[in-house]
Amino acid sequence: MFLNAINWHSEAWSRLTGELGALPHALLIRGQQGIGKLEFARLLAQALLCESRGSRAEPCGRCPSCNWIAAGSHPDFRELAPEAQQEDADGAGDRKASVWIGVPQVRELADFIALSSHRDGYKVILLQPAESLNPNAANALLKSLEEPPPRTIFLLVTHRPRYLLPTIVSRCRQVPLHTPEAALALEWLKAEGVKEPELALAMAGGAPLGARELAQDETYFEQRQAFLRAISQDPFEPLAAAERLKDLPLERMVGWLQRWSYDIAAAHAGSGPRYHPDYQQAIRSLASSLEPRAVTAFHRAMLRLQRIVHHPLNPRLAIESLMIGYARLRRGDAS
């Protein structure tokens, strides 16, 4: 029954399920995005609610609780996620959905927590990703985290624990999940039928589920190639590049530039590219002509920009600004 997508987390699974009847009321499951944290948390929730667990504490998949989990209708389980994520999963919704978990969603938990369990067992609340709690929602959640009723367990999944309120982190036991070894991840990707698994895994930073998701997107690698060709031009004309790239998603471009600058910095340090093995020669050539300080400053700017890229921006102006900033990097400007 143990999902093959999270076999590389078997040690953490064994450690947690070994104390399944005595877990703390809140677990913070953290690690890189795309390594199976959400799958791990959902399976743990199912194991907690299962009425016929096996010897390894794996859910049976046959009892009423497991069937309700599979149908998404278990009365003792709640999963909170941003509206935008829920609408993407449903394939519906024309309005601009929120990328945050809001106060109304958290407040709805109060009634759920106050009710008795339908099956005389646990009640489980899964929040993912936890860093998408807006500040007011995070403060509202603290009230529930401080003193939940017995046999109520919170599972918080996070890619970026540093963005969480320290008061939330302090009320949880941290469960770090690690990125699997490349050989194990590649074996899994090949079994999943992913084309060019090495490149997909590199672009996902070694995260196998992230790599599979990229490979399933028919536009991703085509857009990536168009973007990298545009920024590799010599001489580089920022406004002309912005015109060619105007229809590409801004969020993707910021991520690609962040990874591109990381690989240039790695080349300065004598390492090979982590994210762009197919552009190794271009990266080395750029690294030889750029100041390390300018590359580091640009990389940090891209990391900061990723935190606000979902906010309302004029896409055309944002892309032009992005290309002008990259042109400054090409000129060695570290400002």
C-alpha cells in the first residue's frame, strides 16, 4: 500500500508511525517542493483515520474511513489550501482566485474542532502549503494550535518554513523530509515514463515529483528553450528580448533567471550547472565575463522577486524591468 512516490521517505514514515498513538497535536512537515511531502502527509492522515491498519501502520485501503478519504468526503478530515490551488485541481473558475489561505477558511475549523469525532477516533487537519497562510489567518490558526481537543492532529506542509510565524513553528514538531538521491529519483522518473528525466530532474532541483509535473506540461520545455535562447544572445538587447518573451508566464521567467544566475555563480566556484546541464558552455562563457559580486546580487534579487511575483503587476512592464535588470548583470552592474 505504501505509495511508490514517497518510498524515499520510508525512514521518516517508520519513525512517525512507530508512535502513531502518541503523536503530538501538530506536525510541521518541511522540505523541498516536489519531493512528495503532500503525498506523505495525506497518507499519514489516512493512516491516523484508518480502522484496520496493517503491521507497518499503513492504511488498509478497504475500511469505511479509507474509502471516505479516497472519495474526499471523510467527516473527520479537513484539508486547507489556497483557493487558486483548489480551482487549478478542479479545472474551474474564471475569477482571480486567492493564492493565500484566508481567515474565513481558518475560522471554519473552529466548528470542526469543536465537534466530536464521527468514528470515535482522530480528527485530522492538513494545511498546505502552510506558508500560504496570510498574516491574519496565521494568527487565527494560533488559537486552535495552542490547545486543541484530544485526538485532534494538525499536519502543516511547508516548502519555506522561514516564512512561517515563529509562534506557529514553536507549536509543532518538525518533520524534515529530504530530497532523494539522484539515482533513486531517476529510476522512479523512468518508471513513470518521463521523457528526458535527467533534464527534468535538473530543472526541478532534484525533486522527482516536481520533475514529473514539469514533464507533463507540454509547454514548459518549449518556453524554457525560447527564454534561454533569448537571454543568451550576444549582444543582448533587453527591450527586444522583452518583446520576444512578452507572452511567457512572468513567474516562470523569474524562476528561470534565478536558476540561471545560480548556475553562473556555481561556474565561478568551479562547479557544473545544477539546473541547466544542456547550457553548460553558455553558462561558463558568461561566468568568465561577469563579476561574482554582480551575479550574487542578481540572484538575491530574483529570490526576493519570487516572493511578490503573484501580486498584481503589469506583465509587460515587469518583463521589461526583468530584462533591463539582466542587461545590467551582463554589463557587470551589481546595483
